[in-house]
Amino acid sequence: MDGREAEAMKIIIAGGGTGGHIFPALAIANALKDRDAAIEILFVGAKGKMEMEKIPAAGYEIVGLDIAGYNRSSLIKNISLPVKLVASFLQVRKILKMFKPDAVVGVGGYSSFPVLRSAQSMKIPTFIHESNSLPGKSNIMLGKRATEIFVPSEGMEKYFPAEKIKITGNPVRKVFLKNIPRQEALGFFGLQTEMKTVFAMGGSLGAKSINETIEANIDLFKKNKLQLIWQTGKIFAAQAAKAEEERSNVWSNAFIDKMENAYAAADVVISRSGAMTVAELCVVAKPAIFVPYPFAAEDHQTVNASVLVSKKAALMVPDAKAKSELFPCLLQLVNDEKQMKELKDNISKLGNVNADEIIATEILNKINRKQD
């Protein structure tokens, strides 16, 4: 070894931008600390993004880079992108030289690329956590020189070197492993136990097609003996609140702090198909109808949903057809107990409750092997 036996191991975790990157990153960090409390972990994120708030709130240190992603909607906003990219690489080199990590873990997001690329050029072991079934171009590039790549499902050798792939699933928050009684969960929302419950959700801004379809069919819920938990996102919250006013079978809010209660209360879930939502639904084993966000990079949400649909573990309605097909699809499903059971059984087989522990163990084993 190189004389660092007595020193604590140091690991950088890079990435963020959305909860789909931040929550797995925190799960991996916690699993690493569970294995070795002395490990020093430093997060690297993008200034102005949600990781700059969420990571310190979870008790970890984070450094923010002056970096931004490519803006697909406004080309003029990309003029400063090359300057920011060069600046971020300079910042990263400084961070790596000062912190001297034993390994760098990338979870996706703007800040992930310059950190992993710089680490690779400095011969520091790098690990990639790819949460989607269709990887982004950056991770595909980085994968060629990565030490190991953690993926959610089979078939990823199309994008990464097969010998570097380990199928781990996506880490989910431990709170979703709690066995919350249905009656208790429904009580949290003030709903009844005798009616089937639909949980409809979008992201932090909401899902326009889902929200508009729910609103257009709001009275059909009661007519079909259904009740609704509706996470709208902030843009649609006021409209949903009006729809909720005189309907005892509807609960709505912009956000849900206790997502574990929403899942426990639900008989069916309607949602986008971001990687972490898919991972959570596999763990909580709920029949799901996915409406993939059509503007996700490389349309990866459709790929995420298609993996489950191919295994008869979920249903999918294209965003463009949501207004005409989503509610009929929902009614057909809730009235077909056999299909409900089939979806529940099949999605439960895809759930991985210890992905974070597997990833942490692999990272530490690889680092220790290299040092030995």
C-alpha cells in the first residue's frame, strides 16, 4: 500500500439536479458510512440546483460547480456553456487535488461529467450509477474508462462494456420499506377504507397531461366508486384545490411529504416513469399506469416504462393519448382483479430493497483490491 493505511478513505459523489439523482446519491453515501463510519464523503454538485440544499440538510458537505446543462428550448442561452464547462473542469481539478479521493462516484446530472472525466484522467477509480434503462450520452462516454457501472436492469451491454456492468437496481429510500397499514395510510389523507384508491402524481412541477386528464374526469371517480390522492405539482395546485372543494373522495396538494403513506394507501398509481419512481413502485409493488414524459432526454422515460410493460409488470399510455386513453385504461384496470394481481405480482419481482448496500460493497471491494 502507499502509506495511507491509517488515513480515512475518501470518496467523492458527483451529480444531482433532480431527486432522481440526489436520493440515490444519498442512499449510496449512507450505505458507505454504514460499512465504515470513518469514510470521508464529499459531494460535488451544480450551483443553484436542488442538491445544494438537500445534501447539507442530510448532513453531508457539498461543493458547487459553475456549470449548466445544454438548453434545448433556447439556443441563445447556450452561448456561455463552453466557458462554464472549462471553468468547471478547472474547479474540479482543484477539488480533486485538495481532497485526494480514493474513488469518485457519478450519479448523473450536470456536475457528474467533469468530475468523473477529470478523475479518470488522474487515474482515480470511477464508478457510475446509471438509473435509467436508456443511459445518457455522458454516461456512455464515461463508461468506457469507468471501474464499474451499476445499472437498473439487464440489457445494458448495448451501452456499456459488459465486463464492467453490475445489475444492482436503483437505491430507494428506506422509508418505503415500512409496512404501513392501509387504514392508517388512508387516514393520513382523510379517505375511506371501502373505496379503491388511485394515486396520481407528476414531478415537482406536475405532469400537465395527467393533471388535465384527472381534472376533466374528476366526477367520474365517485361514479365509479374511486377515491383520489392527487399530487399536482405547484403549477396545477390551485386548480386541483377547487376541484377538491366539494368532493370528499379527493385529496390534492402540490407536494406530498409522506410519500410512503400515498403508496401504502394506493390500489393503483398513475405517474411519469422517471427511474426512481419506477424503482419505488417496484419496491412497494403497486399496479401502475405510466404516462412517460415525452421530452425527457433520449425519451428515456418511455424506455423505462417499456421494460416493465414487456414483463407484464405495468401499463403505459403515451403522453399524447392521455386525454383520450388514460381514464378508460384506469377504469378497465380497477375493474379487472386478475390483471391487478398480475401487475402487482410481476412488478414486485423487479423490486430491489438493498441496491444501496450492494453498490457500497462493490465500491469498497474494488478500492481495497486496488490498494492491496
